[in-house]
Amino acid sequence: MEDTRALEIIKMASDEESKACNFRNLYQEVADYMYPCENQIISQRTPGEDKSLRILDPTPMFAVDDMVGGLIGTWIPSGQNFFGLKTKSRIENQSDRAMRYLSMGTEIGHEEMFDSNFMLQLHDTVKSLVCFGTGNLYTEWDKSRMGLNYKDWHISTYTIKQNARGLVDTVILTYELTARQASDEFANPGEQVLESVKELKTESKKFKFIQVVRPRIRRNQMLVDNLNMPFENVVVNVKEKAVVYESGYEENPFAVPRWEKSSVEKYGRGRGTIMLSAVKELQQMWQDYMKRVERTNNPPRWEIADGVEGELNNSPGARNVFNEPNAAGALDPLMNGYGNEAKEMIEIQQEIINKGFFKDIFVQLGDLKGDRRTTVEIQARLREGLRRLVSPVARLEYELFTPVVTRSVLLLIRNGRIPPPPPELQGQELQVEYKGELAMAMKTYQARAFAEFASLLMGMSEHFPEAKYILNLDRALPHVGTAYGVRVDDMNSQEEIDALKQRDQERRDRLEQAAMVEAQSQAYKNTQKSPEKGSPAEMVNA
């Protein structure tokens, strides 16, 4: 008997595939020209075949790689933490114990993430994001190795649905598993799967499965089992039309970032889709230029005759017949083309594509020449580049890194890698702040704004004494420090700050008392009178 819920899921998956048809076609073209190793979106390729035959100029592929490397490199700096943990509550963030715990969680989180396959899978997701405009990175706890595990899903394997706020909350995966893989993955993968896995010759037979992860509509919040978690996970055997697995997640395990997104579309548009026409034009330019080179090496031939035979043929080695001797000379430029102009146009088109993939931002240090290599110019270029990247970088943070880092840390807490939070952090929602070059560059704008505002207040305080009371330096300066990338462990705790303040105050008190005693002693000497009984001067002369 067919499962009604399985039929509903199969129909939903089919409907979503139909809606994604236009984007699938667009993504296929982008892959053909810029990401050939992943060009099996609507077309099927034979394993091992050459996928780069349509690419005459590899500039777009290099530009994509430069942008992917630049994004990851400026977001995840080598040799240092790329994120820090905090909570929404400002009061709790001021607690020294809370700050120490969050700092420890940050360190353990980095160690565990970089001990996993995070960087490998992140690269594929960011490349998909840059080329197509949509990526999908899955985060899980691998029980076999007791650690974090990540998986980038190919753009052709999933469709998505988003909620009223425009956030992706449903992922529908469609994939094939061999009978042996399915029997390893699911306790009851289906009768035909179990039958196939019995024989060596049929265990590699493939079966199609649909997996849906979405917010659970009905759940008992009093129960904590996986069938009452906020997100449901259902797997359907398509051939047998039956649900073969069901579980749940505490939070959405899929991070689905979009580079840019229209308000009426749910799939993203990456730099690859935006630059597609320019890339296709570049390939055509190269094709025309190569034909011109061939004509130069093997030029067309012409003969003089009484009549003209056929139409002009300027292909390499072609034979043309003219009835006037001067006709051949007049048509010579048309035969050979204009080499220098064609080459210049190709170089201009290459520059347009490089700029379209932000090479002028991510590889700008290598482009600076001679005395132009100045710090001022570099900073000016960075500021200009950041203005161009603000919107996509903010989306990258919101839809990719924050969901992945947050879920990773929560998985580490649930599985004992990070200790439970202290009482003052119980029930607090974790937040992530980033330390990479791009993120820090945007944050330093805030820090510079603070410095400019503080300078303004200092100038005003001479005429308006109340101005100096506006800023709370004890609270503001640690935030400015973190904005510049200073670790929390490298800054004194509030208890240490209070102790240092008390020590300095006691030192000032001793100096003031000594100065007062010295002044009174000097006054006594000047008057040459006996000090009053019990006065400080009598104590000094005692």
C-alpha cells in the first residue's frame, strides 16, 4: 500500500523542480563556461570526459578562483580566530565568567571546526555561491568519528522553499544511493532495496530517494525526542513510494546562502550569472581571433577570371575567383582581419571580467606598481571595495557563516566537547561576531566613528563640561578593542580593572598625603614656630 505522505512529498519535490527549471538552465550555462567540473546540472556527462572544450580563454575560471580564494582568505584569516561568541544581553556580556566561557567556546569551536572537513566543503559552497548565486552547506555531528562533519550539496541535487521573511527554511534533496549504501544508511530502506543487497551482482543497483528537511508543523514541545524537534527530516524511497526514515533537528542543518536575490525570486544570482554574457562574448572574441591567426598562417587564395564564381570565402585555405585584378587587394583586409585591434579588444574584455569578479579588490596588492604601492592607496581601495561588497558580504554572514558556526558550537555543547554554559548564560541566545579582514574592516568604521566622537566630546568639554559624562569608557573601550581584533583574554577583566584602579587611587592618596605633609613642614620652617600638638608637622619632626 502506497504511503500518502510519501506521495505528497514526491509531488512537492516534482513541483519545486519545475519551478527551478529556468534557474537550472541558467546555472548550466554558467558551469559550462566558468565551473566545468560541476557542469552536470541539466546535462549528463561521461565520467572522465574533457569538460573544457567550450572554453577558449580560461580568464573567467581564473577570476572565479581568485574571488573564491579572496573571499575565504579575507573572511577566515590564516593563523587566527575568524569568529568570536557573544550573547544578546549586554549585562551578561559584562560578566567576567561569561566572557571567559564565551572565549573558551570560541577557542574549542575553532579547533573542532578546523580538525574537520570544514574548509574543504566551505570552498565548494563559496564557489557555487560565486558562480551560480546559491550554495548549500550541511552541518552534522559524525558519531563514527565523534566530531563535526560538513557536506556541500551540488546545485543540481536540491530545491528550496523560504518563509515569509525570505529565509530558506525548507530543503528538498533528490539523490541516488546503491542498494548497499541505502541499507547501510536506513534500517528499512524498502523491500526492493533489501532484496537487491542480498546479491553481489545487484548490490550496486541504484535507487532514488527524496529527503525533506523543514519546520515541523505539529510537535509536542514537552517531549525531547527527535520526532518532536523543531525541524523534521523525512526520507522517501521514490520507486516504492514509501517513507523509509524519519527524524528531526534542533535547528536547520542546512545553510543556504544567496549572493544576490531578487525580491520575487528565491534562488540567488552569483557573479557568474551576472557576467555570463561578457564571458560568452570573450569566448566568441577568442574564436574570431583564432580564425584570423589561422587565415594568416594559411591565407585564402584567389584567382583572376572573366567571371566571378560563388561568394567570398575567407576561411583558411579557401579558393576565391575574381574578375578584376584590383578586387583581391581591396578585399585583403577583410580576409585577414585586424590583429592588433582584436587583441586589444580581448584584453579589454578580460579586464571587464576580472573587475566583475572583484579581482581589483582581492588581488589589488599585486596590481599596484612602483611608487603607487602606498598604504593610503591600499586603504582607499579597500574602502571603495567594501562599499561594493557590503550587501553580498552581509548576506554571506547572515545566511552562511552565522548558521554554520552557531549550529557547530551547539553541537559541540550537546556532545560534551564544550562544557555547559554558566548559570548567567543559561537560556541566552548565542551570537557570532567575525574577526576576518572583511568583517573587521567594516567594524573598524564603527571604531573610527567612536574615536571621532570621543575627540569631538573632548573639544566640547572645555565649554560644556557635561559632555565628558556622555561616554562610558569602561564599557565602550573593550568593544572598540574587539572591533580591532584584540582577544578578550588579552584584556583585563572587570575585577582586574577595579583592582588596578584601586591601586592607582591608593598611590595617588599616598602621594597627596606626602605632598601635604611636605607643604606643612615647609610652612613650619618658614614660620619658625613650634608645631601644634598632634599636627602632621609635629609627626614629621618627631
